[in-house]
Amino acid sequence: MKNSINIIWRDTIKSFGLSLSLIILLITTPSFGQTVNNFKSSSPNGENIIISMMENTIPRKNSYIQIYNADVNIINLENWSLIAIANGNEVCTWSLSGTIKPGESKTAGSNRNRNFSPDFTNSSWKNGNNKWDGKDDGAKLYYNSNLIDNAYSTINWSDGVLLRNEDIGNANTNFTESEWSTYSTSFDETSHNCRLPIIDIGPGLWSELTTDFAKGASYNIKGDVEVDIANPAECYSIYIQKDNTLSIRPLAALTINKNLNNYAGNAAFTIKANSSGSGSVIIYGISDNGTMEQYFDDIKLQNWKFISSPVRNAKSAIYENDYLMYYYEPQMRYVSITPSDVNLKVGRGYTVKKSQDSIEKYEGIFNSGEVKIPTLTNTLGVSYSTDGYSGWNLIGNPYTSSIDWDKVELPSKVNGQVSVWVMHTENGETVYDWKVWVKSFWSIFGFGDPEAHYIAPGEGFFVFSNDMENISFDSSVQLHHFTENNTKNVPTPVLNEAMEIKASGNNFSSSFYLRFLDDAKFDFDPQLDAFKRLTESKKLPQIYNKLEETILAANSIPHPAEDDILHLAFTCGTEGAYKLDFIGIDGFDYEQNFYLKDNISGEITNLRQEQTIEFNYKFSDPENRFDLLFGLVSGTNDLEKDKFGTNIYQSAGNIYIKTNYPQKQNLKVEIKNLLGQSVYSSKTINDFTNGKDLNLPNATYLVSIIDKDYYMTKKVAVYK
């Protein structure tokens, strides 16, 4: 090897929880000032390509062989070939072509592979690999007929996968069993774990320094390097020696698939933040020291921000001269933290009011891997709750990246919702709202507000527990996410039969979410619904579903019957004009009826024809302002209103008569069937103003209102 292997003593490793006081790490240390060239190859030209993985699966056409470039150079694959061997016989040959970057994996397989499209295909592989089942099977890699790497022996890997160990980055013409491990689970065909190559980069921008390398490469940072892309940037491991720095710009992202090795102190690895957001880092292996910045919009002690520490052993001194509190569930209140030496527990949420410095810095070892959240409690054992009651626990995102709430594993006693405190500012005015997301459950997609789906790095949030419970996070919940439409590597599901009902006014809005699920119920479902937490922001219009026991910000209900009604409550701290938008109705079955009844004006609107409803709000209005009706409401749209605004219609079996006729006290009611036979008559319409059930059979009727100077008839279908 052109570079020697150094033994590096790291006493900081003690903080990783290992039992040894000192651990010897064998790593390949790059030589400074030159490109690392720490490999040995059997290739005549010195190139170092290895067979990195072989997977046999059923159907056999999905089996493949992976090669990996452990070199520091881009390699031309002309004159390279890969041969599969089954039971000692050569059964398929792939002639390789093109180039392969350092740290890049490529695959060889069948052109009929159903799982992915291999880089190199051979139609004979489908028939030639029937016996390639991990018993006396393997592959060999050649350059100009010279054997470069040998992955064939009688070792049994019939469990499914034979994988090259991560510390092996050198081709070997003799199969060595200790270099390989067998697995029964599949791996990502586009990547491979290997400590090589380690490449010097810097100084400069990541986007310009790494164009010739793939995500499997490791980097030794030289000078000052900035990660400036959000795709994200990706590598195997990072090495930072003394007097060198690596920083991640705001809204840029870096994935480290193995380890962060920082030998230069906290300031040498920095995740930046500003008013647009913070940078994002995911470390799937062992973490190390660094600095993460957090931006605060308010530094005038006006607004609270919920936070959580992304590093171990952070102290309350970070927020000295600010107001810092945590939520104590047993007493259902916030408790102030005044000493400067209080540990900020990893996974606990806190709330802070800032009086200075819009940028705060956390310094220490970044949290990574499994993180156990402080125990959740419900002291009073209350199963239904809104703001200020037992069962709410303030926890936090402990990572340097966002987390996907859908991927968090929750015990049955913890509700599926997350509540996130979100600030919005318009024209110099600020409101806060509790945004909610209900996590996916079995095969059911999560739903709610996208602002709560992905929780920002270092952000605190509330969950509701029905009893004492423990939860933990791990790296599988992490992702790079900056805005609703800028999620990295995460597909956005399209939800059918889900609706957002948005209340807007005063330049602000909040929403209630509704969906149909056959396994749900109209009452509260802990795994499928979300409590509504009201805010005191006077300019924020708030819409929610009112149940007998509680109020909901999101509700999953079964497909409703004709006479089912969903009560929609509205409140705001400011009187005035508002509107409701019903978003997503087109995603429901076209035969499903949706009508909105205004319980003050009595107006009923067919939401299939009009999805925006405008109304005026006064403090004296009843809380249950609207009802969402699911049955057929007939008579409202078959004829234009006359000059008196008369409406005759039915809903859920009740017949309604609304009119501004000046002498309506003189109006008589006559109802006939389509044969002209009278089925009902009355000398007044008073009983019909709020709906009257006449117990009529399901049919179509002619409903007439009559006075000496006025007459109107409407055809009304009664269905209940």
C-alpha cells in the first residue's frame, strides 16, 4: 500500500458507550497534499475494481452480480468482463462497457429483471442461472482475459446474498472466505459498503470537487470545503484533520453512510442556519463532534419557539439570558429553567423566548442511530384531551436532519398524531398554529398538514400518550426535508377520499382534515385521528370537528350514511368576513354527496358545485356554525330562486322551506305525489323553517307554497 496504516488513539470514543477506555481504530489515513492511492490491484494497469455483492433470488431472472470501484480514478470498462459460475461451470458472460466512477456500484443481470434495470444485461442469464442458487456458485472478474477478482468457491450462500465485507477494498485472485458474509435480506443494488477509496478534496465547493466521484467514496477534507447542494451530497465516510473545515450551507444536505471522523474540534464541522432554514446532515454510522446552528425569527421576547438538542450533553447555558422552559405533564404546566448547568435531555422538547442572538449554536457530539425518548406519561389517565390536559408530552427531534413522522414506530398507547407549533407572519403580524399530522397505520397513508409531517432538526413537538410509555427513534426515520415540495428521496402519496377544509381570513388560515376509511368510526380513533389544540392568536381563523367528548383537527370516518352529519365548529379572535375552501372533493366517489349547512343563515350549499363558502363571523355566533351533510339534498338547485329567494328542499328526510316573501305568515303548504294525490297539507310554513320530518316514503313529491298573490312549486326527492 502506498500509504501506511496509522494507529490512532481516540479517547473521545468513550462517549459512544463502549466498555474500553481506549479503542484502537485502524483507518487508512490520507497523505496530505496529494490524492490518496491506498489500494492494491491485480489489474495490469493498477485499476482496482472488485466484485462486491451477489444476490440469488426467485424468480432467478431477478438475480444479479454487483461490481464496485474502490479506485480513486474513473475507470474505462472496455475489455473488462464478468463471468457467472454455477456448479463449477461458466454459465453467463457480460462484456462490460462505459466508465465507472470511484465509489460507484454497477450491476450485471437479466434484461428481464423485474426489480430494477441492471447496468449490464445478457438475455441468456434468464436460462443460464437456474442452477445459480448460492451452492457452489459465484463469479469472476477479468481484464483482457486476466483474472482480477475471484468470487467463486464452494461456500454456501443459498440464504440469498453474499456480500463483500466493508473493510475489503482490494481485488483478490484467490477466493478468501473471511472477506465475505452471507445474508438473507436484500441490499441496495446501487451502493456498497467499502472504506475505499478515500479521496482528498478541497478547498472549494462540494458540487465542484466531487463531480468525478460516486456516493460510495470517502473524503479527506483539505482546507475549507462547503456543501452547497441539496440533492443531497452523499459519501461513505468523512475525515477532517486539524486546520481543515467542512460546513453545510443552509438548505444544503449531506448524507454520510458510515462515519464522521472529526479530529479538528467542534468548529471544524458546522451545519449552518439562517432565516431560510438550516442545513441537514444524516450520519448512519458513528457520529463525532461538530456545531449545529439554529435560527430564531424573534429575539425580542415576543414569541416562543419549541426546540430540542441535536447534540449530547448540551447545557442550559446555551440559552443564558433567555427564557427556557420544559413541559411537566404530571402537573400539566411549563416549568422554568434558570440554572446554567442543567442538562438538555436528548429527545426532550423545550420552549424558549430569545432576547439576543438570532443564531444559537449547539456544540458537541451529534446524535445519531438509536435515541431513546424520555418516558411519556398520562398522570390523570385521560383518554380524550385538548390543550391544557393530561397526556400531552413535549418531546423533540434529536437529529441534525428532519424526521418523517410516518416512519416512527409507536406503541399502541401512544396516539398517532404529532402537533407542531408553526409560526406565520403576514404584513408585520404573526400568528401561531398547531399543525397536525396523523402517521401512517398499517397500509393506511398518514394525512394532515404537510408542515407537521416532516419535523425539522432540533424542533420540539407534542405527542399524546394514554399511559406511561417509552418510544425511541433511529436513523430510519431521518430524511432531508426543507419545504413541502422539497423532500429528498421521499415519494408524496396521492390520497383518495381525503379532504382539507381550510378556513381563511385576516391573511391567515388553518385547516381541518377529513378522510373516509372503512375501518374507522365517527368517534375518536387514537391511531387515525388528531386532537385540535386551539391557539390564542386573535387573527387566526380556526376550523375543527366538534365531538361530544373533544374537538378534532383531523378525523377519519367510515363511508357515511345518508343521515350522517359531521359538525364543523369555527372560532376566531376577530369578527369579520371569512371563507371556507373544500379542497380534494374530486378525490371522492362521484356519487358521494357533500352539502354544507350554515346553522345561522340556514343556507345549504352543494359542495360538488361550489367549493368556496363565504360568511360573516361574530363573537355571538354558536360554536357549531356548520354541518357537513352526506345525504341527498334535493330541491336546492333544480330551479332558480325567485325574487323572494325562496328555497324548498329536503335533507336526511326533512323538508325545508325558506323564503323572504313579505306575507309568509299567510303561506299554506300542499304536498302531492306525482299522481296528483295529496299526501300532506298545512296552513303555515313555520314548522318547515328548520326542517320537518313527515315520515313520507322515499319518493319524489311536488311541494307547493300558496297565498292569494304568490304561488311556488318545487319537485323534491325524499330519501332517507
